[in-house]
Amino acid sequence: MQDSLEALEEAYRLALDYRRGLAGRPCAPERSYDDMRAAFAAPLPASPSPAVEVIRELARTGEPGLMQMAHPRFFGWVLGGSHPAGVAADWLASAWGQNTGYHTSSPTAAAVEEVAAGWILEILDLPRAASVGFVTGATMGNFTGLAAARGEVLRRHGWDPDADGLFGAPPIHVHIGEDAHTSVFSALQYLGLGAGRVIRIATDGQGRMSARDLMREVRAREGPKVIIAQAGQINTGAFDPFAELVAIARGSGAWLHVDGAFGLWARASPGLKALTDGVEGADSWATDGHKWLQTPFDTGYAIVRDREAHERAMTTWASYLPARNEGERIPSSLVPELSRRARGLATWAMLKTLGREGVAEMVARHSAVARHMAGRLGAEDGVRVVNEVAINQVIVEFGAETESAGARRALTQEVIDRVVETGICFVGGATWRDKWVMRISVIAADTTVEDGDAAVDAMLDAWREARAAHPVGA
Ligand SMILES: *Cc1c(COP(=O)(O)O)cnc(C)c1O
């Protein structure tokens, strides 16, 4: 065991080398998935190896296949930058070997998590008495919030699904915007509510749910009801009209859950907070630490106004587990897992490192960089910014509007490929409405306007090359 400790030192050295050289690396992996499978493929080791050599081999073999997700010009998907403070706290969580299932088994892990939970409620300005479970990400945040919703709306109709299951229960009407994130459908699937058995509510051009359509659908049915809203549409960054949705939910006895994986963090910025007005009136919220808060993966939060409903949905109990006194917060009673890493340490460390002002500055800066990039891109002939840039998301289509949809699609993909090839930044693509678009998500901790400019320069060069290779009408 003592010999193995050298492995920690080696990992530390390798991690520092990687992070110090990060900004100079090409963003995209140098090797493909197939290359990496071939590089790692080996028979199950029959005999032991020194831990330090194992770690050295992992880094040496693995680094060429890394995507530089913590790079300041990584704009792919919507991912945070694994800030060194959060990573360091996470190292300690693992090195200390703390299982955070119970408060008495690791007082430090449970207490830090409890304090961090309070800070999360404060910085997001959500009801201070709400409960916060530390989950793997927004997918499990959605699952946990919707599990509490399922239990509570059925209990109000005389049924306890946590004890009796769903067979024979009154059907729950689940209302969801047309442009909800795919992970919410997964959560509905896990919960036995059905990913397809939902009432889809119309959305506007930015993906915002129509309150009028929701009102009509909610009024059309009797029985237990859940409404799933969104803070930050994955492509456009748009916010649902929360104040209206809250009024509809309250008026109909529906539970309102909000998927705010990244968008809920707009509340940390005084200049952007108004985008989320009313969201504090919802019943549950899911958000991520590993996106805008920059903790390492995997960290998300399941936040529920009604602590009892939250605990009923998630409590694990057995006689061998420590007893609980009134008012104590049991980490495992708010999340699906029993045994898990002390995830709260990274959240505590990030909030302490950045502080309220640091988070506000970062969220505002990312949104300003996104607006700046959108402004420059949209000014170019044949380049269209498709969304209203409210926060950190920009989606862009390339090609003249007079060209066919197929031609624009091919051009947009060619620009994406050329940009990624330069290594200067990383972007991906997605379908938005009937268009194939380039997605830019400005969310890595260190990204500045200069990074945005360097990326736009690369994008416009790529566009001009693609245009020259495929002239209009060719
Ligand atoms: C990222 C994201 C999710 C899923 O979150 P994970 O952390 O990947 O589980 C859900 N909803 C939205 C809007 C997201 O951006």
C-alpha cells in the first residue's frame, strides 16, 4: 500500500503538466476512438503491476485521445471547465476515501455538503428551506425532482407510489415543452411515467413554452398533474415564462419542475437574473455543478421545495445504517445512491474560490463573449445567427438564404469540420427546427473576449474557404 502512494504523486505531476500545457494544445483529440481502443486493448492482467507505472501508462497512452474540455476555447455541447479548485477538492474527496451516504459515518463530508447546499440555494436565490441532493448531474437532478413530484401528486390523490408502485395508480398527466432536453425524457422513462406518454406543449421560435397552450391543456384534464419547464434551452439558451407557468401550476394543483442544468445560473448574475423571474415559485429544480459552476464531473443538484416529498422519494433505510435524530440531514436520503464520493467538497471549494462575485462575473463574461461572437458572425455575408443570444449559447447557420436547405446543411457541417481541424477551438452541430447549425456554448471558466475573437477568426476563415470551394449556384 505505501508503495502505491507514489502513484498519487505521479498523478499530481502528470495532471499539472497537462493543465499547464492545456491552452497550447489543439482542442480536439489527436487520436480517434478506434485508435484509442487499439491502444488500450489488452488481456486482463494476470499478475500485479506497480501502481505508479499503471498511472504513468494510463496518462501516456490516454493523453492523445483526450478532448480538451477545460480549454478556454472549448465551445462544444454545454460543459464546464473542471476548475483546478474543484478538481483539487475532488482529489481530496477520493484520497480521503469518504463515502458520503451518512452524516455520522463521515461528519466532514456531510457537513461540507450541508453548508454547500445552503450556499447553492443562496447563490441561485431559491427558497432557503428547500432540500438539495448532490447527484451526478442534471439528468439525475431531473430524475430526483420528478420522483418527488410523482410521489406528491399521487399522494394528493390518495395513492402512495413509493410503497405501492404505479399499477392501479391514477394516471399522471405530464406536460412538457416541445423543446425540452432529452434527459428529461430519460427521467420520465426511469420513473415509469413514460417518455412518450406526455402532453407536448407548443413552443415559440426560441423554444419557450407557450403559457396559453399549457393553460388549455392543463384545464382539459382532471387528476394528478406535473409540468416540466426549462431554464436555458440546450440550443438557444431560452427561458420559459416562469411567472405565468407558476400561476398555472398553483391554480391547477400541478407540480412544476424546472430543468435548469446551466440556465439557472443566470440567477447568479444581477444583470441576467431577470431572465429567470418567477422560477423561484416552482416546486423542484435540477441544475449542474459541472457546467457553469466549473466543478469536475460529476456534480449536479436536485433541489426540492418540499423536503418531505424529496426524502420520501429517495430514502434508503436498513437496521445496520446509523440512526438519525430529528432535523439531521442524511446525504443519501436526497439522492438515488447510497454509497458515493463526497461530491459536495468540490462544490464548497468552487463557491469559496469564486465567491458570489466571481460566479456573477463569470456568468456575465461568458454571456458577453457569446453576444460579441454572435455580433461578429452575424455581420458576415451568408452567416446567420439563428437564436436571440440571451446568455451563453449561439447557434449559427452558414450559406445564402437563397440556397437549398441541403446546401446550407453541407456548408455548415463543412465549416464545423474545418474549424475543428484547426485545433483553435471546438464546436459541434445540431438540428434546430429545420436547420443544421453550428453550436457555440461559452462556458469554460477562463474564456475571454480574446478567445472569442480567435475562435470567430477561425470560423470566418473556415467559412470563406468553404464558400470558395462551393460557390453559390455551383
Ligand atoms: C446538460 C443538460 C442536461 C443533462 O445534464 P447532465 O449533467 O449531463 O446529466 C439536462 N438538461 C439541460 C438543459 C442540459 O443542458
